[in-house]
Amino acid sequence: MGSVPLVVGAFSKLFLRAGCREVRVDGLPTFLERLKGERGVLTGASRRAPPCDSQTDLRARAVSNHISVVDEPFMWGCLPLRTFLDSQTLRWTLGASDVMFNGKWDRWFFTKGQVIETFRGKGIYQKAIDEATKKLDKGQWVHIFPEGRIKQENLEELRRFKWGISRMLMECEKMPLIIPVWIKGFEQVMDEPRVWPNYLPRTGKDVSILFGEPLNSTVEPLVQQYRAKYPIPWRPSTYDRPVGQDLQEEPSEIGRMRSEMAEVMRQGLMQLGRRAVEVEKQPPSRITGW
């Protein structure tokens, strides 16, 4: 793998070990075991949409709450460094074009860092969602912030999830594991109204990272309903249009299915978040090296 993921991963690990007062990580051993398999995390191919009672593809897809500009990559500093050297355990994620791909250097850095360029306002029918779905079908790990933006107020209540996350699952040829990840404390590391130097993370804060159990048992039945109705995924006649045009052309029941699926994942992630208080009572975790 390239040097960018390793360097960024090492810096993230250094910050968690030396820059934070206390770090608590819950559920990491199980998460790492899941990454070892040949699978796709929310953080499938030969035939369209295998039935949901068939074996789920075990590559993962992780979904997280989004509370600061350093959530990615600092939250992954809890992973062993070897994770950043293996293409099967190195995550892909989506990033806004107007934030991360402004210049030649930015484009090089974030592309090497396995960030898929995503365009705001173009809705769920855009190439970035297609590309993320293909990564899952190849058994790779995709990490998503399904709220689509930072939220530092009322941290226990998440915004409505963007529908792109539902479309990925609807169109994957094999269901990935859908693993919720809850983070807390990074909103203090990079708080939104921070003063100068506002580009530097604040040290001495407490951080919690919780890896939950897969949400597949509640999500897969909804995916199965969609696939039974649409064996061939519905697509608009053209791509990259304003989102309103897509919704006018799309059958209304697809929007309802997507919304229901996104809400189930939202509730599952918030349920994990309610465990944060319990985890904060535990002794601090040791951030491993290699």
C-alpha cells in the first residue's frame, strides 16, 4: 500500500496515545477479527442480490456519527499499524469535492488516502455511490458518515441519514456487514467555534470509540423487500442531475424503502451511542502499536 495511509494512521495513533488525556475503546478485538475475513463493513457479483438468508458477505461497512473535522482519520488511530498496510483492511471513505479536492495537492493526498470524491447536491445517483458499492462488492471496507455533515449540538440525537447509504446496500451484490461505530470526545478536540490556531487539534481531551454489533438482522429484511420488487436496481435515465429531478422520475416506493432502511440504521447507531456513558466508567484503553 502507499505511504499516505500509513503516515496518517501513525499520526492518528500518536495523537490518541500522546495528545489525549484518556482514550477508551470498546469492542475493538471483535472488530479486528471481522476485518480479517474475506468480506465487505459499512464500516457482493456472479448473480444479482443473493437472498438475504444466504451467507452474508463478511467484508464490512462501518457507519459512524460525525462530530468534528478530525473524526477521519483520528478515530482509526486505535487500529494496529499493520491495518494500514493491507488493502483488505484499509478503509475507503467518501469525501466532499469542495472540501477535499480543491487543488492538485489535495486531490493527490486524499486519493492516495482512499477517499472517493463526492459531489454535494447531486444526490444519490452519482458515480461516488457507484464506486463505493463496487468496493463492497470486491470485499473491501467502506466507512460512511451517514449524517453527511458535522453535528456538535445534542450529540445523542443524530440527524436523518442520507439516502446514499441505503442505495449502496440495495445495490450490493452481496450484503456486507453493517457495523456501527460511535465516537465521542473529538468534538472537544476540534470544536466548531474554536479560536486561533483553529487548524490545530486541542490536546488533553477524553475520547471514546465504540464498535458495535452488526445491524444486519434489522436491515437485511428491508433490503430483501427491495430486491424482490426490483431484481434489477432502478436507475434514472441520466446521472449527475440535481437531486430533485431524480426524485421526480423515481418510483415513490423506492424513496420510502430507502428512508425506512436509513432510519433503522440511525436507530441502531444511536442505541450504540447510549452505551458511551457505561464505557466512560471503564479504565482507559491501551492504544496498541503494530
